[in-house]
Amino acid sequence: MNESRNPFRFSEPVPVAELLDRDDEARLLLDRAKGGNSSRLVAPRRYGKTSLLARVVQDARGAGWAAVYVDFFGVLTLDDIARRIERAYAAELQGRSATWFAGVRRMLRPTLRLGGGPIPAGVEVAVDPQAEPPLLERLALPAQLHERQGTRTLVVFDEFQDILATKERADAIIRSEIQHHGDAASYVFAGSHVGMMRELFSDRRRAFYGQAGPVDLPPLRADDVAEYVSARFEATGRSIGPALGPLLDVSRGHPQRTMLLAHILWEFTQKGEAVTEEIWLSAYDEVMHHVRDELRAAWSALPTSQRRVLTAIAENREGIYAAGRRQGGSRGGAVRSAVEGLHDRGEIVEDADTASGWRLVDPLLTAWVNEGRPGL
């Protein structure tokens, strides 16, 4: 390890080799796939979902599968979905499978392409009736690959909830093809919006109702974080010392926040130096300054009722309904609606160990709220 290079990445998914504390989840996802079953993975943004999916893709390839990761973030039309799938196959298939696809790709029906630059916000895009067949062709690729080479495929659809933006029952079209894949392919449907993923997989009216087993992504284990952070400080000639406890307390197992805190703490610590209380406090202040605008934006995006409930959960001194009244709320139904809204957005998760029964996903948002929301 380069002693002059900061070993903690926080602004992008960590490489698979540096993935921390996700062995059980990776094993479960691959075991389900080997059994011919699909999974759904729902986790807030920056919670290590993408890195875990990269690990599963790597493990599948090691087991002799073809593996394709498709990111649906921001899709608007069926044509857009088809193009994302095609690009993913072109970029990620390897060896004989890549050679096979290079030929097959030239026989696919072309997708529709909109010219003239980006589409203005709020403009409805009419769906061409010819958009569905090109998508179905691309969805059928795993079955064709299995028929030609006997190769099974793991397909990861990330940010899958964004297909709801097409308003074209894209989920029904997708399922109409992949339900026939049997031993040819298994699927992981991943997303970061709790409410939208629930709509896709828990609503009896939707095509994917009950079609994928859930996989939870819990906070990182404190002992794993402690070992990971301490080892990287030591390998670069530094000692985290007594600052390890505060770092664990503040980060609460949140993957990106853990890396952010460790990164800035490392920057404040010279080679050959041990972290002191003064260094920790300076680094913590810098972290909170770093995220101030982000936290203000998250707060400003919430309606007043959700701000009240979020504050009550952050303070975590009493049951949610009593706390909601103390924050200025009145009706139980309003509190319940606010809780549901925050949960759907991925701002809070259930936690039986707290007084309110909930906790904020972002521990730095918790700290900022409890410190009086400085900077507002």
C-alpha cells in the first residue's frame, strides 16, 4: 500500500477487492441465482449496493457464468431500456460470449433514437409501437446464449425502479420474456427507492409481484469497520488510536459515511503520528462542513410534516407519536403518513433498538439535526 496515498475512497464505489463486510449477502445472491431464483436488493444510495453487485458479478464469472450489469438510472422509454441492455452486453460479456454477441448484435432490430438534444422537463414522449420488439429481442439474449453455448447468465438490473418512469408497463413487458428463461438466466433486481421497489414487487397488480426474494443490506459491523480502518492507518504509517471509538459512534456502519470520516481523519494525520482528540475534532468539523450543503438540500426537499418526524427520530428520546406531537404535529394519521413518506424515500429504516422504532439512514444527517441544523 502506498503510504502517501489516502487509502479511503468515499466519492465512488469501492473496488471489489476493498469491499468490506458483504460476504454473506454476496453468497446469498449467488446461491439464489445458482438455484434458478431471482433476488431483489433494496438499499439507500451510497450504501454499498453497487460495490456488492460488482462482487456478485465477479463471483458469477468465476463460477463459469456470463454476467451483465445494467444500470437503469434515468430511463424514460422502452427504447432507452433496450439501449441500456444492449450497451451492457457489449461492454461486459467476455471470451466466447463476447464473440457470440458481436455477431448477434448486428442482427438485432435497431432501437429508436430521438434527435435534437435533451428532452425538456415535463414533456411527454409518445411511445412508438415499434419500441417493444427491440426490447424483447435484447431481453431474450440470455436464452439465446444458453441455447448456443450452454452458458448461464446472471443479469443485474440496477436502479430497476426507474422503469416506472416509462409509464408503459415496462415491468410487464420485461417479465413476459424473462419468465421463460428457466435455467438460462437468473436475475438480481436492485434499487435505491424503497417505495417504488415495493410497488414493483409487493403490489398484486404488478407483473413482478412475489417474483424475487428480498436481500437486506444492513449497516457494516463495527468490528469489521474497526479492523479495516485501523489496518489501513497502520499500513500507511499512522495510528488511529482513541479516535476509532468516536468514528464508529458517528458513522454507525454507514459505508460511505465511514469512508468519508476515515478519509478526512487520515488527511489530518501526519505520517508517524497518532490521532489525538484535537485532530479528531478538527477532522469531524471538516466532515460536517463538507456535507453541509448536501444535508441542507435533503432537509429543504422535505415537507414540514416530514421534517418534524425526522427531527423526532434523530433525537430518539421517545415513541414516534409522542415525539411527533412535541415537534409540533398533532394527528396520529399525519405522523404515520410522514413516517411512510420518509421510509419510501430511504431517509429512515426500522430499528427495534431505538425509542422511536426508527433511525435515520444517514448518521451525519442525524448529527446535523441534533446539533441544531447549523447553516440554515
